[in-house]
Amino acid sequence: MSKAAKKLGQKFDSEGFVVIRSLISSRKISEVTAAYDRLMRRSQVSDYFGPKGSRCLKDYLGLEPEMDVLVDHPDILSVTASIDGLPALYTGAGALWYMLDDVPWHCDGRPGRTGMPIKVSLYLDVLTKECGAFRLLPGSHIPSRSMQLMKEFGVWTDNRPRIHPDIPRPLSGEVVVETEPGDVVFWDNRIWHSAPRRLDGLGRRAIFVNYIRDPRDDKSAARDLRDDVADTLRNRTRQFIYPRQMATEVNWPRQRTIQRLLELKVPGVIETNPTPSD
Ligand SMILES: O=C(O)CCC(=O)C(=O)O
């Protein structure tokens, strides 16, 4: 592993995130943005983060080739390989969001959970400190710190862990991640994070893609990966990660991921019956 990759992995492990500037070319971002705008016509209003009419689309693969290639983008996978030594595995989780609500401070899942999640965010607009930029608390992905935060400042809201609204903002130690289209944020999904809505009344156009580090020969981590995917699929309309069409395309990073997921006996890797075209 190169020195730069080692440094990146160390930063990710200690702080819980890395930002790679201009990882996706501006040409690709224009194509992805056009695909996003078309896809979001199928999105539904979601009150998951609040009542302001944010929109979300979960099962979006297989509808727009430009969006499909993003989950197996070689540059994204190569950053995950720098973090971990092996490319991370796409789990079928993630979503497209048009976020009109403030995303409150929270962590995804139970504070203190173990696991090896890497979440990727791509924001399709310029997001600044004053207008919609992502926030996180470095180091708060570490299970003991996460549990401590929950104990000191947390509250369960609708069964979800959040920082109590009475704790003064900005939080001590929070980092604001300003981004431009093409920048990619890699973050440990256990980290505590938030994002304010934009001030101009428009939504934050965001793409989130979830991966898990390759469990190698750790049997218990492989079981966690299978459970994680099974959980994701249970909450989806579709019961598979890759639509059949995507699984048959010549795309080496994708074929490698599929092969590895099958080896690990992950459920629902490929669609068994193709979706009728609509
Ligand atoms: O809107 C964002 O940037 C963060 C979204 C979020 O909280 C999540 O994906 O869990």
C-alpha cells in the first residue's frame, strides 16, 4: 500500500471521514445530475427528517445508466481500497434525496454498534457553511465515544438516536464539510452527523451510497454483512441488490463486487426475475 493510501486509511479510522476533492469529473457530474433530476420525478415525499416536503428515492438502480455506474465507480472503489486495503462492497443501501428539512444531529443505527460501514455522499450543488453543508463530529464513529455522546447529550426521538435540541449549536468540535459537485465524502456511517437546509429555499440534491468493508476471513463480520443486506432488502420494494441487466453488463469492478458478495453468501445479490419495463 502506498504512503498516501496508508495516511488516508489512518485518517478515516481515527476521524471517521475523508473528503476527496474533484474525484468525479465535471462531465460525469453533469450526466449524473441530469439522471438524478429525471429519476427524482419518481421520488416520494418523506417526513423521515421533518415535515418540509423532502423527497426520497430508494430503488433507483437499473433506470438510468449514469446513476448505475456510480455505485461501482472505479475511483470511488479505489478510495475505499485505500481506506481498507480491499475495495468495499456495495450493499444495495443508500438513496437519492432532495432535502428540504434540517437533518438533525444523529447517528445511523444504535450508538456503539460495531461494523464496518463506509457511506459515500455526493452533493450535486455547491454547499457552504451558511447554506446546506454537511456537519460531523470527528471520532464519534468509535463505539465508546458514540455511546458516551449518547449518554451525555443524546435523546431517543421516534426510536432514533439524536443530540438533544437544547444542546447549544454549533456543537463543540463539529466540522463543516463544504463541498462542490464532484467532491466525494467518505464517512463511517456510525459517525454523528447533521446538515442544515439551504437558505435559498431549494433542496439539497444528494446521492448516498452505502458500502461495507470486505470481511476477509472474519466469519462474524461476514454474518453481520449478510444480516445488514437482509435488513436493507426487507425495507425495500425490491428484494435484490443488482437488477439482472446491471449484473450482465461488462463492468469489471461491478463483476468483482458481485462475485465477492456471492462468495460471502449474501442474500439477494442479483434479481432473479427481471422487473417488467414500465
Ligand atoms: O443530508 C446529509 O448530508 C446527511 C444525510 C443523513 O443524515 C444520512 O444519510 O444519514
